[in-house]
Amino acid sequence: MHLGECFAVGGFKINGPPRVGKGPMSSKEVSDTSNEASLPKPTQAGRIETCTELIRQAMRCLENNDKQCVMRKIEEAIKADCHNGYAVGKKIADGVKELVHRLWLRNNDEERCELLKVLKDLGVSKSWFKGALNTSTEMWNKWLRRCGIEWEGRATRNNVVRQLEDLLSERFGWSEVRMCEELWRFVGVDVDEFRKYGVEPCVWLEGINELSNLRRPYWFGLARSDLIVGESDYKIRLRLNTTNSIGAVFFPTLLGTIKAPGLDINWKKRAPAAKYAAEPITLSYYVDLSADAWPWPIELSAGELERILDGFGDGELAEFVAGLIDGDGTVLYYYDHESKTEFVLVLIAACKACPKRINLDVLMGVIARRFGIVGSINSNKTANVLVFRGENAVKLLRRIVKYMHHPIRRIRAELILAYYNGKISKDEFTKLYEQTEYEYGGPDVKRNHALEALTQAAPQTYTHGC
């Protein structure tokens, strides 16, 4: 069985017992699991070569007016993912669209209905087929009625996922809060201890469903950081990748406000920072949307970014910053025992030589003008970092905390503000904050354990028993 087959695409349901608590999988177990799989998927180069040949053969069939041959080649191409621009590139995907369009024009009504049924059964999306035919929604619905085909959209599928989650909640006690609590327990955070001092560790879930509206500035901020926005002629794909425990639960919850996310699982090439992880695994969550669904510019200059931010109200600007920090940010508290000095830092990082760098200069200026909060930009060999220190950091957290949803960054912000507002003592703060820290240079359950965390927090854990 492929790792990905353990997961339903809707939400993040997982079949089978969790690895956590059962002991690590041996290399033999991993080998045995992979032996159950089908033949390995071809490389991208191999797939492109296969798709190119299938398109060539189909065109020859078309020239000979052999429509059955064309249909067979289209089926083979769809099964090989040749219609997916992310897998083979736009040019080849458009070639498959062109084949479908030409066959549609040559077919009679009965043959067109058969083509519709076949491609529906192969899992082709409505938006892709409509794009291939270049037809209106009205005409599309007319053909579905004529052919007697019910082709439900993904919104219906999302409703099914919600109904399943309601059932899990009713029968097995699963809920988003329960999921959140299991995540915290997995990474060593005592939820009861936090609540005893009036700090809610699952506060990051509050208001998250409001992010179903992509016009919220939070999404624009996230897209200037971790969110990958891929664009093609017929769809937009939003993707978030993680190897860490927190992101394994946070990212599908976040994307799930839009629609049920898909999941890719890949082995990650070992990196120096992950030397303690036996098998680093990357979870890649994604949702596919219609081409006009994404309301924000994907590429823009510094001047364009500044104009957009200047047009935001104070709350909108704070929400944008929260999205940026949830992606590329860090919230830190540090106490220097020698000087007996404490530091609060809010950091936003950008790679040294990449488009993200423009975010920092623009953002630093806009925040200073609008909120009177002053930051500075530090540089090292690999990154540029916008830094807010001390009282400036605390003031910024006060502005943005209610819009933050990353579990670690939100709980740290809540802790810091509770401490600075006098709601908890220094000793209480220190004891709680230590639970949120990462161990650098050593094994840490918060790092490189994405798959285990997902398994532990998923609804089916409660149907199978912890």
C-alpha cells in the first residue's frame, strides 16, 4: 500500500493504527509496506515521454477518423495524468484538452454522452472538461441533462466530509478541539496546565472558519510567505508543505476552510537540520480552485505591494501581517541570565535572493507609518530578517494576535501578552513557555514528525482507540 492510500483526500482521515505509541517502523516494515504497492510511478521525464507519444498516436487516429482509437488513447493519457499540467507541464496538458475538443466536435450526440461518462468515471474535474470544450455553464448543464449524467461538484464532496466529521463527533467524541489537544499532547504541551493559568492552547481555532473567504487579507499575507500559489489556464492550486508536527495538523485545518484538501506524501532528502530524523517525510496539502477564485495578485512589484497595504484599514493590515507571520514568522521570548535582561522578538524571514525580500522593506515602512511600531532588517548568509524587539514586538503582537492561527506562534503570543499584562507571574510564564520551545541540534518531537502527528490527531484515531 502506498503511504498516500492511508489517507482520504477529503479532510485528513487516516485508516489503521497510529505509529506513535506502537514503536518506530523498522526498515523491514517499510520495505514490506512498499512491496505491497503497485509499480513505481514514472519520473516526470518518463511521464512526459509517455504522454507525448500517446498524444502523437491519438492525433494519427484522428487523422484516420478512428474515433474509438482516439478515445482509447485519451483514456490512457488521463490514467497517466497527462491532463495534469502540474505533473507534465501546460503544453502537454493542453494537448490532451485539444484531443478531447477535436473528438467532441467529430462525435454525434450519443458519442458525446459516452465521452462525458467515460471522463467523469476517470475522475476528470468538471472545470477541466468545460475548459477543454470551451463551453458555457448553461451549455454544459444542458449536455448533462441530455445525457442523464449527475456530475456533482467538489462542494458536495466537502459537505459529505463535514457530515462524516459530525458523525465522528457524535459517535466517537472527535472534534477540532479534541484534535488540537491531541496535537499538543503529541508535542509535549500540557493543555490542562495552560488552562489552569487562563491560557487557552486551542485558541488558534477561534475564527479560523471565517478564512473560507479568500478575500481575507490573511491569505494575501500567507501567500507572501509559505503558501504556494500555482497558476494554470484552468485552475489555481494552493499548496502548503511541512515536515513538522504542528504544520501537519495546522495546514489541513487551514486549507480545509476553503475545501477538503488533497495530500501528497514524499520522502525528503536528508538535511543537516534533520540528522536525527530516520526518515524525514514531507506532507504536502493542496486545494484546486477555479482560475478566477484567487483574488490576490500572484506576482507584484514593491510599489504594487505598498499600494495594496496602504489601501488596507488597520484591521486588514494587522490580518495581513498575521498571515505573513503564520507563514514565515517567529515569535520568541529570551531571558539572558547574565545581564538579567529579557527580550521579546517578532521575526519575519525572507530568503536572501528571492522575491520575498521586497516584502520586508515595504512592510517595515508601512507598519512604522501606520502603527508607529519600528523594526529593523538584519541580514546573514542565507536570509534577511525583519525584526521587532522589546516593546515594539509586544505592541505588534497586541495588534495581530487575534488574527494569528499558527498554533505555536499564537500560543506564544498569548503567553507573552498575558505576562506583560500581569495576568501570570514570571515563574508561571517561564514554566509554560518552555513547553513551546524547540530543541535545536537534537531530536525534537515538534520537528520531522509530521506523519506521526497527523496520525495521532486524526479523527479515526478515536474510532480505532488511542
